[in-house]
Amino acid sequence: MGRLLALLYGIVSYFVFFVVFLYAIGFVSALGVPKTIDTGAAAPLLEALTIDILLMSIFAIQHSVMARPQFKQWWTRLVPKSVERSTYVLFSSLALVLLFWQWRPIQGLAWQINDPRIAMAVIGLSLVGWLIVLTSTFLINHFELFGLHQVANNLTGRPMPPPRFRTPLYYNFVRHPIYLGFIIAFWAAPKMTMGHLLFAAVTTAYIFVGIMLEEHDLTTVFGDDYRRYRQRVSMIVPWRKSA
């Protein structure tokens, strides 16, 4: 019964993630959702800046701290190891829900593309960014990344396989295609308000901090294999030789 409950918990957590991911596309790109990055309750500039930066900080701290190996060692004393990843995914999704709900728009334009054909092309580029994010997760192991593999193996009593170092497709050109996809999605905007600019700038800065932490962990796990990969493949700009 406990294993079945863990599976149901993992499925619910994944469903919450997927809905939030789809909403994030609409939120950033202003497509088909009731509240976007440029809509909602207006607030004085200082208040809006404070709230928005606090919301992004909550997500960044949660997302980074819960991903650290030291935290996982402590956390799995309190929650079963089989649902650790699902819990991480659920908490990350809820942090984003809070951000979407409480985000304060900041008006004023950094740029705006008035030509409808160019504007549609830029929106298309943003959607390509989101597609890169999603397909990159499947190239490694989408269902392990979001906790379903763990709860399914737990149900059948099979241990999780040891991590394998692989570099499929995008990963032959750039070490972090998921982050590259997010950067494209956040910055490719035909109308860049100051609020959107704040969001894109802060999240991009966080991405580079996340890369630094993630690469430290990957080097610890994969050793020389990952060190040689870093020397061979660019971090974030495709086909640019790594430093």
C-alpha cells in the first residue's frame, strides 16, 4: 500500500508540474492564460520590484537548496527516498504557482517590435526555446528527472540504475540545452516590458549560478568523463569551443 501511495503521489506531482510548465509558457509569452507577466494588479514601482524579486528568490533558493546532495542526504531521513524527487518537483511547481499568482507587472518598454511578421517570428523563436527545454529532458531521462521513474521502480521493487554519462543530440553541441532553451524563451519577446526584462535578467543570472552548482555536482559524480566533456563542448552557446 505504501508503494502504491508513493506512485500516486509521484503521478500527482508530475501532473502538477506539467500544468505549471504549460502555464509558464503562457505566462511568459502572454499566450492563452488569464494572468501573464504583464497583467495583474498594478503596484508602485518599489513595491513591485520588492515583491517580484522576493518571488524569484523564493523559487531560486528552494530550487537550488533542495537539489544539493547534502540537503538530499538530510531530507531523505524525513521522506522516503523513492519520493524525494517527486517532492522536489512538487515544491518547485508550487513556488512557480506562487510567483504566477503574486507577480506584479511593471510597465514601461525596453523594446517593442511593431512589424507583425517579425513579432510572430520572435514569438515562434520563444516557443522553439520552450520546445528545446522539453525535448532536452526526454533526451536524458524525462521521467527520472521528474520523479516518475523512481516511484515506478519502487512499486515493482527494482532499484534505480546507477547514473550513466551520456551526451545525446543537443548535448553534443552545448552542455546545458535546457538552460539555453529557457534563455531563448525568456528573451525572445516582441514586447519587452520592464517587468519582463526584470524577470529575464534575474532568471538568466540564476541560470548561470545554477550551472556552476550543477557542474560541480556532475564533476563529483562522473569525474574525468565530465571534465573532458567540459573541455570539448561549450557551456551554453552552441558550437563555441569551451574555455
